[in-house]
Amino acid sequence: MFICGFIFVQFMRTKILGRIALAIALLSSLQAAALASAAGAGQDRLQEAARLISEQKFGAAREILEALLASAGEHALPETYYQLTLCYLKQREWKKAEKTLQAFRRSSPENVSGVYLEGYLLFSTGRYEESLKVMEPLVARNPEHAASHKVIGLDQFMLERMELAEAELKRATVLAPEDADAHYYLGRIYFSRNNVPSAVAAFQRAAELDASSVKTFNHLGQTYEALVQYPAARAAYLRAIELEKQQAEKSEWPYFNLGALCLKEGRAAEAVDYLQQALSRHPAWSEGKAKLAMALVSLGRQPEALSLFEEAVRLDARNAEARYQYARLLTQMGKQDEAERQLLLFEKQQKP
């Protein structure tokens, strides 16, 4: 009787344990399925974010990626950090980009794209020598990596090592002929060396590759102006202005340059309008105030011009052209003592 009872208890225990094991197995299976489903959904969302990034829709991509990161926590896929870094870089949120890039590099320390982004981030935040220390070994390992050659060229450009910059940017355009930025900065180098025909060709190519670039059309206008092709220069500046109005990032330069061109052509009233728009984008700008003052002098509006010249030299005491024009206007207005004082300051500035 006792033996039968024992056997029955063991049987029931085995049966219960079996059911528990079955339940655990079923639960594990469901969890695995749920994880697989979540992973699949995560991959779909990553692909969607990648598509949005390719379409330059960084804000929309960022929303998806930040939501993925929040839901996955420390289990987030490395690709999530990588794509989010791209979004932050494009939106100039350097601190956030640095944080997500560090997370990506911890998980994928040898990933070439991660190393490149580190060098690019250093360049973007003005740490040019540090950027070179990252990029030069990368190019040594991957000599055909066009983007790295470009960033090295940009680092050298910002460090005013023009020959080194030119060599790297030329290499970048050979490896990636469709890279608008590489052509643009080559144009900048040519322009700085007064090689204006080559600068025009480089800027024209950059404009063909990126028809939305304000800086490219602005510099194209400057090169045409240097060649005394004023109608072409005006058209390029106007295109830059049209683009600038459509974009979130603002620039005073096309307005300033077109205003200066109008003044050069004797169209002072038109110059005033463009120069005022330039100053609305950069109010505390000595050069902009001085140029507007010169346009106002041409229109006989001396008191307004005088006030602007005063502001210009106060904002930047090293602005010799503003000080000279200020002294001239003071003389014209019969303020001889102050005119002489400003001329003395101007002459001191001209001494080596």
C-alpha cells in the first residue's frame, strides 16, 4: 500500500514537472518569437531610417532612431547608433553626435565608417590636427577611401596648407567625381591663388553636382565678378539668395556680395536693400555696416552713414577701410578734429 502510494506521488510529480517544463518551453518559444518579431520590426525601422537619410530627411530619420534607441536601451543594434550619428552630424548637434558615435565605436571599434565619422566630427568641430591624426592612418589602410582624402584636404585647407589641401582634394575628385564639396573646396583654393578660370570651372562643376548649395553659387558669383563678368556674377548671387531663402541655415554673404556689386556698378539704392538684408542676418558685422554706410553716402544720406561708420569701427577697431571712409566723411561734414584723429589711427594701422 505504501509502495503504491509512493509510486502514485512520483507519477504525479513527474507529470506536474513535465507540464511545468512544457509551459517553460512554450513560454521560451513565445519569448523567442516575440524577440524575433521585435528584431524584425527593428530592422524594418532601421531600413526606413536609412531610406530617409538617403533622401536628406534627417529630422524624420532621427525620430525613428531615437525611438528605437529608447525602446531597445543597451540592447540597441550598432547600426542604430551609426545612423543616429549621421543625423546629428547633418543637424550640427555635435555633442549628441559624439555620444552616439562613442557607443557605435565601442561595439565596432575597427569599423571603417566609424573611424571616418570620428575624423569628420573632429574636423566639423574645428579640431583639424586631431582629425588628421585619425584620417591619415585610415587612408594609409584604405588608400581608395575618397571621403577620407576629402576630409584630410579640408583639414589642410583650414590649416592654410594649400598645396597639401589641393593634392588631397584632387585625389578625392578622382576617386569620387560626383563629390560636390571636393570640387567646391578646390575652387576655393584656386580662387585664393588668383587662378580664376580654374576656380570658375571647379565651382561650375560643384553647382552641377549640388544645385542647392548657397555657398557654391555665392563663390561662383565672386569668380565671375573677378573676371568682370558682372551679369553672370549677378545671376549667380541671385541664385544663391533664392536658395538661401528656402533653407533653414542663413547666410549674409550673397546679399553682401550682390550689394557690393551694385555699389560698384553705381546702383546705390539697390545696394542699400541687399546690404540691409545682409545685416539682418549678421547684425554685429563691422564690414557689413561699413559697406552699407558707403552706399548711403552715395545717396547723400550722410548722418545715417556717419552713425554706421561709428558702429563699424567700434565693432572692429582693426577695420582700416571703415576707419578711412569714416575719416573722409567726417571731413566732408566739417568735423575736422575727429577726422584728423581717425586718420591718425588709420595711419598707425598701416604701419608694419
